[in-house]
Amino acid sequence: MKYLFTIILFFVGFQASDLEKESSFQEGEWFKFEMSYSGFVKAGNATMSVKETNLDGKEVFHVVGKGWTTGAIKWFFKVKDRYESYFDKDTGVPYKFIRKIDEGGHTKDIEIKFDHVKQKAEVYNKKKKKVTTVTTEQDVQDMVSMYYYLRNKIDIDALRTGDEIKTNMFFDEENYGFKLKFLGRETIEVDVNGSDVKVKTLKFRPYVMAGRVFKEEESLTLWVSADKNKIPLKIKADLAVGSLRADLIEFKGLKHSFKIEF
């Protein structure tokens, strides 16, 4: 189960190119996800919330992602994760990122400040009381801000099966190239806010690193609503051992109407 809540909080946070277009989200947006392991064992929950605030004189969105184990699993593998991102309301660039996790005793407490003019990230490891400065790639995103950036970047009408979306991400103390492949359109059944409904979706394949956690690079599949909100509805991950699934079960505060099929 180690790293799994990190994975889910990263990909539920999935939104088009700078925020000059009509935004897909607004203050007050909130999601709740239910996670299950190998198809039937409930693993826990995750939430994402959006607020507006001011950071060092800049108007920003403040997003908080939380993940925690529930039920029997928490008795032998307890998880309590918190992620925060402060990113510009107009451009979507991140200014500050916080990662505080406890996954079965594996803990991290990291705060990152971004300087986009100098293309530097100041990483403060609170556990080690150590500050490291790392050169970043151009137009870099943190793992939470990237989701909201992509939601606004994706032009639904222009998407064609096989299209790939690429961007730069900074995580802990490293730069990563992130790639997302569009697999096509699909209507799926979901159970959200207490109702079973059919929803038109966009199906994506985020590429991941094969190894201890994932079976292969193409182990993740993501479905987002094919409307102006582009909200994450379902995530499936084939792991080295078993599988993980996350389903959106509650939401509120959407900026646009949530379209369902009848």
C-alpha cells in the first residue's frame, strides 16, 4: 500500500493551457473518492478542496488533498497524507507546495517554494532540517497544481484518439517529464452523490515508471467527465501486487453543470 495514496491524490488532481480560457474550476469545489484494493477490499478515502487566498501579495488558489485508510486495513497499514498547493489564479503556476505524509511509518514533511524567474525550487525537508535549491524546468508544475493546469489546458473538441499531452513536474527534489495519452471517449456508469448515472467521459493513460509499484508504464487508466468541468470520475491502477481503484462518490461546488446521460 505504500505510495498508493500519493498516486491517487496526484491523479484526482487531473485540469486547460494557461488560465486565459474559461476555467474548469472555482473556489468551493470539493471531491471525495473511495478507494478499493484488488476490486473488493475498501482501502480508504481521499478528498480535494479548492479555496481562494493571498500568498505574499499574490491572488492564488489553495488546493488541499487528503488521503487516509479506513476499515480493517488501517489496523495493519495506517495512512494519513496531506498535500497542499498554492498556484496563481491567472497563470496556474505554483508558488508553494506542501507534502506531509505518513504511509505505514514511511513519513515525509516537505515544503517547496518556486521561483519561476530564476527557475529554482527551494526544498525544505522539515524532518532533516535541510534546505536544498534545485534548478527546475520551464513552466514547471507541482504534482497538485498540474492537475488543475491540465484541466484548463485540455480542449475537448480538439482531442483526437492517440493525442499525447506533455508537461514538466517537480516532485520532492527532482524534475519529471509527465506524459498523458488520450485513449478515446467512453460512456460509463458512476455512483455519485447517492445516484447511479451514466456520464460521457474522456479516457486517458498517464505514463508511470514501472518497478516496485506498477507492473508497467501503461498501468494507469483515468476517466474524466467530458464536460467543461473535466472532473476525475474513476482511476484504475494495475500494481506489481494486486490492483487499486478510486471512484468519485461525492462532489460539490462545480463551476459548470454536471452532464449526465439518460
